[in-house]
Amino acid sequence: MKLLSSPLSPYVRKVRIAAAMKGLQGKIEMVPADTNPGDNVEINRANPLGKIPALVIDSATTIFDSHVICEYLDSLAPSPVLFPKGGLERFRTLTLGALADGMLDAALLLVYETRFRPEEKWHAPWQARQQGKIDRAIDQLELAPPAWSTSPDYGHLTLACALGYLDFRHDGRWRTGHPKLIAWLDRFAAAMPAFEATRPQV
């Protein structure tokens, strides 16, 4: 398998952590793929949306996006279980993953706003709207950080990557006033060495 990727992408980080949790790191070749500018033939062929990560299974099969790749990796080894197979537990995992992905999407859009648009075209109300999504999610999670019993699941690893991205690209401002969530991330990092091993380096 080949993973079209960038070491700075939080979505790629999700896949790398999932692969480590499932013991599959040695079966996936990391292939750098630059999505900017948008005319990269390799990534556009693998994923017409021109986005990473994309997991090339064989000459006829490519899987994307990060959620789908993580669920595919979960199917390749029995434990730990990243996606519960049914019931309310499964939907709690998917909902936490969706919340964390939404935080990532908003955080990335804020980065792109200042990276790709001239300052005179930055739109403060739009920026505030994206920041509000992140702030509301962080505040809600601080009330009751999501627990796990034997091992973190897909929702937990996605949240860890979202908080890691906020540390990496948003100066860790989320940490102010959120001691429970800080302790939660420290616990995740201690339980999952792949979190530190995949920390982006500029």
C-alpha cells in the first residue's frame, strides 16, 4: 500500500496513528504528494478532489478520505478496535470523529485565509465564524473529555490530531482555560507513542 501524504497534514497524521495502532506501519509506503498548486497529476489521478491522504491499494483501487482510510485499516487487523461495529458506541465514536474533523476543517480554513489571500481581503466575520466553531467544540469537550477503557478509538485519535494541529498552527491558544482537555491530550500521548512520533516538524 502507498499513502500519498504530507508530514504536516493533520489528516495524514490521523492515518499514520491508526496504522501504528493496528501494527500496519511496515505495510504502508509513505509517498510525498504536494497539493499546491492544484495540478499535481499523481494526487489528482488518485483522488479527483486533489486532497491528501489517499491510500493506493493497487493499480485499480484508491481509498480516501482520512476517515475512510482509517476504517479500512481497522478492517485489516482485529485489535485494537478503532470503529465499534454497532450500537450507540459506534455512533458516539463517529460523532466525536465528526466533531474533531469539523474543528480541523475550521482551523485549516483559518490558516488558508491568511496564507492564500492578501490581507486586505481577509474577512473578519468569516474568520470569527470559523473560530467560533473551534471555541464551542473545545468548551463542550472541556466539560467532559471523552474517556476510553482499554484503548482509544477513531474518535479519540481524531480529537488528538485536531488538538495537535491547534498547537502546531494556532499557537496552542485552545489550552487557556481548558485544563481537563490538556490532561486528556497528555493521557492520549502517553497511551499512544505514535502521537509524538508523528508530530509535525517545520
